[in-house]
Amino acid sequence: MKKHFSLFLAIVLFYSCVKDKPNSAINTQVQLSGSKKVYVVNEGNFMAGNSTISLYDPGSGQVIEKYYQGQNNSAALGDVAQSLIFYNSGFYLVVNNSAKIVVCDEQMKYKATVTGFTSPRYILPVSNSKAYVSDLYANKLFVVNLNSNSITTSIPCPGWTEKMVLSYNKVFVTNIKRNYVYVINPANDIKTDSINVGPAAGDIVVDKNDKVWVLSAGNNTAAIVPSLNKIDPLTNQVESTLNFALTDTPGSLCLNKTKDTLYFLNGGIFRMPISASSLPATPLIQKGNRTYYGLGINRNDYTIYASDALDYIQRSNVYIFDASGNEKTFFKAGINANSFYFE
């Protein structure tokens, strides 16, 4: 919910403030190293059609802004880039308010567009030829054929379906507008269960023990606190629930490379072993005067990437910390940088 609130805030600010001018030039002529790259998903401003992908090279410190545009003759990506995955030697870019998924090759050169969504959020491959796509307004999951790049059917799932994971041949789907995580059988595309995790479940990950962790934002108006829930994917039962304070706003749940440590935003940046019996009392990295908006852990070196959305109008700052939380460097990405893909 955080991201959509900020997007609507951004459109107001967009027309009422003087905006930092982004780099208009698309510079792909930079010296890149042989290190594995980091791709940054930049939402842009709602209704402005200025979403971008940034490419960051940790080895050289160089950044290619508007990387998709640079690889595709300056073609615009669309309105609100929501998420990105790499699968079957290609990229899938989910563009929320443009109601599409842009399919690219491994160089991020355009191949196809999947259309027919209402407001897509995330894509999860469940086989070599099939993927599920969550949606803000559709009250269902879309089933996409990855060979034909088309929607084949859908699965009724009332509410705002959000992030998804696959564990023990089950797909677990969070739902912002319901108190449940839906369980889907990917063999027959049938919803088989609903697990109560409290209101506004958005983030979901699978740890090294195959346990499913769900972060629910709660409902401040109804005085329901946010919570972190651990689910046994074999029984579909909630094993444990850790409650935040009512005024907390946790989000951006993610794991490190070894999948034994959770990270999340709650003002600052928090770290928690999966074996912990209580939530961390203090952040690993203090918030200070920053507006942390996206979070990711580089699986190659355990470094922590966090974006600062600033005023949601100008280009984001992306800060890089070592595994101990010490700040190493930062770079500029696009507007409203929300997530990262690490090669």
C-alpha cells in the first residue's frame, strides 16, 4: 500500500513543484567491468509514463540510466514499472499502470508484450512455460503462457493480489485487501486453501528451511498491528506470529543469499535471523533523514541496497552498505526506485 500512496502523492507534487531534471541523455558508452550487474526498477511518477530501469556496475561504480530505453531506440517503458524478473534467458518487466508485461532478451532488447491485465503487479514462473501474474484490481490471478506470451486463463482470488512464492509445489499469494494468503495448486490452477495472516499481507519469502514468511501491514484504523508470520508450507499452518507496534510501517521483506536472515524496512533497515523468537528492537541502519523506499540484498557479496525516494519527484538515491551496515557508497537511479535484481 505504501507504494500506491506515494504514487498518488507524487502526481500531486509533479504538477505543483519544480522537479529535478533527470538526465535526458541515454548514455550507454560507459566502461563496465566484468562483475555481475544490478538492475534497479524505477516506478517513475504515476500517470507520467516516465518509468525506467537503471543498470549499476558494482565493479566500476558506473551507472547506465534509462537502460531499457538505451537498448530499444529510446522507446518508453511505460507508466509505473512495478517489478522485474529474469527467467528463461530473458527479462519480464511488469508495468503496472500500463497494464502490460514487457518481455525482453538477456540484453533487455524488446521481444514481446503481454496484454490483457487490469493492473499487474508481480510475475511468478511456475513451470518453464507457465507463470502467474498478480493484479491490483482484477480479483484474480492471471495465468500466462510464456511461449506465446499470452494470457490463457485466470484463477479467482478476490482482493488485491500481490507477491507470490513457490514452495512444495504450492504457490502462496499475498493479498493486500484481505486477511489471507491464498494457496494455489499450479498443476491444475485451483485455489486450495486460504491462510489467515492478518490484514494487508504484501511481502513474502521462503527461507532455507522452506518456511514461508509473510509480512502483513495491519490496519491502523481498526487498531490491528502489523505482523510477521511464519507458515509451514506442508500443513499450511501459521507456526509463529511476531507483532509490531500499531504505529510501525514494515515493508520490503527480503532474505540474504543463504536465506537464514530476514531484512525489512520500518523507517530504518532491520535485520533478523530466521531463528529469532522476537523482532529486533533497534535497526541495523538508522533512518536518519532518508525516506527508504526499496530494499535488496546482493546475493553475490551480501551488500545491502536501499533506495531513498527523497520527495518522490526527483531521482532516487541508492545507498550501498556492507553486511555489517556500514555505508560504502551511493548512486543516483531513476524516480521512485522500488526494487533490485541482482545477476
